[in-house]
Amino acid sequence: MNTPQINAEVAATLVSAAVLGGVRHVVISPGSRSTPLVMALAAAAEQPRGPTLHVLTDERTAGFFALGLARATRTVVGLLCTSGSAAAHYLPALIEASEDRVPLLVVTADRPAEQQGCGAGQTIDQQRLFGGFVRHFREVGSPGATGAAAYVAGVVARALDEATGTPPGPVHLNVPFREPLWSPEVVAVSARGPLHLERREDAGYDAAQWEPVAEALADRKRPVIVAGPQAWSGSGNLGFHVDLLAGHLGSPLLADATSQLRFLRPRRPDAQRRAPWARQALALVRGDVSEGNAIASVEALLRVPGFTERHRPDAVIRLGRMPSSRTVQTWLGGLPAGETAMVHVDPHGDLHDPTHRADLVVAADPRHILRALSALELTNPLWMARWKEADALAQLALSRACAEGFWEGTIARMLAERVPEGAALHVASSMPIRNLDAFAPTRETELPVFANRGANGIDGTLATALGEAAGREGRVVLFCGDLALLHDVGTLFAAGALGLNVTIVMVDNGGGGIFGFLPIAGQAAPATFERFFRTPPAADFGAIARAAGARHGRITDAAALSDALDAAFEAPGLSLLQCVVDPAHDRDMHTAAWAAVADGLAWLSRTTA
């Protein structure tokens, strides 16, 4: 068998096994050494139920695009590049995918063994290139003997099994090809699917594993449920179950903006499919469960010492990763051991407890929480009522503060209220995620919120949002800062060719606004602080947007932002709304907002004493 035919067989088998194993999207960065795989993918894409191919020249952009695409579709997404340093640009996206449990099948083409270690061009050591940030690595040889198809299909099956295992994440296959890489005379290779693919399913409900949880929470009267990032994968209607549990326990739900439980309209399961335990639990819920039990003003409330003293829980049920709010993290870490029982539930048993306060970590599907705890008699109407009363008052104060002038709280609150139903919001790390969490109210309609909260970096923000837009129906709105956009400015030029509907709402606060809230802002000399921390960008965002073919608007007040959002949400393609705020005024308004909430709670204490 000649070399092009060997390459074609390996490539076609790898592609068909991946497609039959569930890979529906592949992101390709062009290059020479990956030619056999690209040609196999192009042929597969022409077949019924073939993969959708996305071509992005820059590998860093491609990596984050694939991350967003896999997150939005909840499927394994393929990622392909040529040999050499190209693959190294995938690393930041793979770090985030690993931390955020997003499954990716990364395939890197490579030079054959005889070209390794001898100075051949575009050749580096690609063995285990991504280290511990991938769940699995395998070198795929180029065998010409009988049985090659079975071998390659088995390798792909194992990789997909690892990518969707416990916990899910990226996997890496490295595929060396010899020259000549491809020829028009190669004989078509018939598809060969996976020989074995053992999906790792949820083991189901086991009452015994919940006995320690029930014991830890027994006789507790002041519980809270804390939902962080990754609290919900979006499957199984966990939102209904958690809200139902909160109602039964009389527990406020402290839901991070990225938990998918903050802006969720809980839905009752179909009556015909409802289990007996669910019917029993429904009978215990007071009022209409669709109203929800989420507390929107957690950041502001926990900044008031008097409130935290009067609302100290005796039990905490934590779902997902630690919340983004440092205030919430500090509050959880300060709850006295012994007095407050803390149970952390994670589907994979991963420990997300930097405060080292969890008394118990349970590896289980969070949907089983209600089934296990619905029999507990913990309902305390006064406890829930006090939280909801304080939340309502705080929301009034925050609404008034956000209506004063034009600052980051104004923008965050308006976005949470105005993003249309059917659209999704991607929020960048640093100040945007904190402001959304602090100032966004709950809402009547559902709002999916995406964020790279695995490693919490700001790189690849736009590329990730574009991937999410490609993986779902409806518009994606990106809420980011100026530095996050500049980190990913190359992606802006790729966005136009993708034909996706994305609205970028960028806060222009003159650089790293978050540093203005850190101690270094008052400790370093002004010139030192500006140069090394705030790092104000010297960029004309209007010129950049126009060069990339995006619509641009420079916004300086709330009324203009309201009008611009209306126009952008109706317009196809890419829009950049540059919201210019004064960082000094922004810091003052943050302080004023917290003070207004504290004053309101003091008034409430006096009137109810």
C-alpha cells in the first residue's frame, strides 16, 4: 500500500469513528501536515449527517471557539491543526476546558519518527504536549498492515470515552503522516465506526450515600443553598429540583450569575412522569414554585455586618464551583466550624473548597438532592421571609443607584434586564462577572449565562462567545472590558466571516478597572499604578471595529445605551458598543450602592424591632 493510501485510510477511519461516536462539529486551523485529515473531513461533511466544519486560521482563536461551541452544544467538538508550534496555541483554551469540564477531541498532525530530533522544519516534540490539562493522550501511528482500521477506530473510541468520562474534558490524539501526504488517486475508504465505546453513565440514586448528608443537616433550621459556576449542566431540569428543595427547606438560594439558576424560570416536570417522591415534595411547597427562591442581592447584603450577624446559617448546601464573588467566598470561609454544617455536592466528586470549610463532599448527580432531602422537616418560613424581605429592599436601593449617572453597575443591570428571551449572555472575567453578579436582578424570562470560570482568565473571551453563538440558536451578547477585547482582538477580524449574530457590550474604563478596587491602587505611586497595573490601552476601538467590518457605537449615557441595545439586538452580524465610564465615578458609585443597601437594612431593623 502506498503512503498516500495509508494516510487516507488512517484519516478516514479516524474521522468516521469520531463522527459515529458523536462528534458533530470540527474546528480546523489550516496547515500542510494535516492534509489527510482535512480531506477526510471535507469528504465526510458532504455525507448525510456529516460533521459541520468551521475554519479559523488562528489556532488560539480556534481553540476558544471550539470551547464555546462544545459548551453550547454539550457535545464533543473536534479541533484539528498541523504540526509544530501551531498546537501550542491551543493550550490556554485547553486549560479552561479542563477546569470547566468541557469535552474536546484535539487532533494534532505530526512529522513521522524519522523526522523527529534531527532539525526538520515545523517539528517539535508533540508527545504529551498539553501535560495534565488533557484527560487522555495517544499517539496514532500510520500502520499499513491488515487491521489498521480496527486499531484506529479503537483509539478514537477510547479517546471519546475519556472526553465524556468523569469528569469530562479535552483529550489529545497526535497523528504522524509521511509524505506524500495525499494524492487524488487514493481509493475511497469505507467508514469504520468505534469498536467499543463505553459511556460512563450516572450510577443512579443510592439512598445509602445520602445518609451522611441527611445526618449532617438533621435538626438544622437556617439552611442556605449556594450555587456556583457549573452548578447545572443544563440537563435534567435541575433548576426545578433545586428551587423545589429551597422551597421545602425554607432555604434562600444564593445563586451565582453563572450557575444557570439565577436567571431561570423553574419548570414543573410533566405530571405523568413525576415520581411519587416528587409529588410528595410538591405538596410541601408553599405558594407558587415558579416565583423562585433566588436571592439577587447577595453581594450587597453580605457586605453589611449587621445582616451577616443576624442571618448566619446553620447549614450550607453547596452546588458546583465556588461562587465568583470574593465577598461570598469570604463569608463562607468565616462561618464557624461546628456551628454551620457545610455539604458540597459535585457530580464528579471534585473538591472546590479553597476555604477548607466543607464538612462533607458528595459525588453524585445534584438532581438527587431533592429525593434525598425531601423527607427532612427543616421548613422555617420566618428564615426565608427575612432573606426575601432584605433582598427586596436591597434591590430597590441598587435599582436607584444604577439609575444615577452612567457606570458599570448601570450597564450590568441593564443587560440583565434587556437581553432578549432566546439570546444568551457571555460575561468576561474580572469586573464584568463581578458587576453582573452584584447588580443584576432576577428576571421573568430565562437567560443562559456563559463564562470562562474554570481558570478565570480574560483571554479568548470573544472567540469563546463566537463558539457559543455557533452552537445555539439565537443571539449571543458579550459583556466584557476593554482589555479582554484587546486580548482577543485578532478574533474580531475572524468574526465577520463566520456570519454570527453577536453583540459586544464593552466597558471602556481606561484599562484594568479591577485594580482600582485593590489595595495597590492606594499603595503605589500614581505613575507606577497606571503603567504596571491599570495599563490604559492606546487603541481606537471605533477604527478597529470598522476595520473588522463590525458596527460601532460610542456610548456615554444610559439613554444612549438603551437605544443602542434596541438597534443592535435587531441587526444581523457583529456590533460593538463601547461604553465609556469614568473609573473614579465608578468606584464612588460602587461605594454609594453598598452604603444605600446598608442604610435600607438599618431602616428595616428599626421598623421591625
